[in-house]
Amino acid sequence: MTINSKGINERLRVWNGSMKRTSGGLEKSDLVKNKRGLIVSKKASDAAKKRYNSKKFAHVKDSFSKNQFK
């Protein structure tokens, strides 16, 4: 098994187990699938969830709920 993966779909190769880690050093334990099915960094995903649920972002959520496109 090759240790570092580079190029297109490197996260997918790490997720499937054919590579040990990405070129950025992420291992399978550092990756997670998001709700769209994309493989993303667990750390970045947690930060985005925290940011989305913050008070700072509440005005954006309100504006989207008021202006639903029909």
C-alpha cells in the first residue's frame, strides 16, 4: 500500500483504504462524509457546524427562512 495519495480523488482513495493518507496528511480517522456524500475533513466539518449554529449567523438563517422561493 502506498502511503501518500496525490491528485484527483485523493480523499476517496484514503477513505476506501487503498492509500494511507492524503498529501495534506489526513488519515481515514480525520475524514467524514457530509450530508451531500462528499468526503471532507472532520475538523473543518465540525467548525462549519459550530459556525452555522452561532448567534453571528442567525440573521442569515432568518433571511433565508423569510424569503423562500416558490
